[in-house]
Amino acid sequence: MKTDAPVPMGKRAFDDPGTRLTCERARRRALINLAVRAGVWMALLIAARTVETDAQLVEGMASFLLIPTAFLLAGPAKKLRWLRTVEAVLRSCPWQYCVVARDQGVPVNNGAGIRVQLAAHTAEEPRSATMAARTWRLRRPKPGRLEKATWFAGDLDRGGVIAMSGGHVLGTVQRP
């Protein structure tokens, strides 16, 4: 039976080797993805501008594909921007045990409504106000996935990062 990893006792969540490895791996994947897509876009641009044939099939196809390929650059750029936000929180706040519960009664525009309670608090103390949980890709994470979160880094009043034990980031939470 697998046990939960203990919360690192460092002053910052980014000091944990597992968290650092996870963040670096995600950043590396996003950068490689962005570089490949930018390379394809540049190749299409060069083909559209320099290749000259009598039928103009190659130039026309490359010119036609330039616009949709440019839109494909937005995905990795969005992930890099989200990772920068996550790393800023992880570099400034420590990991803490938490309990995450979905809040079905309150509608949240950009994300899934959840409430976070730190495990160090007693059961009588209220949980955080309803916050919106988001990932870089999906505004509403898959059902059941958020309840696996056992670590929280951030401020309950403003938001932060929730993760599974071991530092695997599930998403960001913030006040709507």
C-alpha cells in the first residue's frame, strides 16, 4: 500500500526536490513543444516566401497553412505563462496539508468551485471562501481529480496552488 509523502518542511515549496523536478519537466516540455511549433511555422513562412514554381501549389499551400499554424503557438505559450504563475507561488510559500472539497452550490465563472481547509486548523474553523480551481488547459478540471489534492501552497484569502502529495501540481486556486 502506497503512503502519502510527508509535506516538506522547507520555507518554500520550490525547495522540495520532487516539486522542483515536476516544474522543470513541465517547463521543458512546454518549451520544446513551442520550439517545434515555431520551427514549423518558420518553415512554412520561408516556403511561402522563397519557393517559386510554375503551378504555385507549394507556395499556396504554405501560405494557406501559415494562419492556422500561428494559432497553434498559443497553447504552449499559455502553458508557460501558467507555469510562471505557479512557480512564483511555489517560490514564496511553503507546502501545507489541506483538505479540498467541491462547492456545488456556488457558481464560479472561470473554474470549478472548491473550498480549501488547511489540515492544521480545527474542524470548527471555517474553510476558505469559495475559490476557482483552474489548470492551464481546462477551466474546469475533471471531477474527482481535485479531491486528491493534499498539499496547498499560498494564502487562503487570495489563492495558491494545490497538488497531490509528492508535489504533482493539480492546479491553481484563486478568488473569483
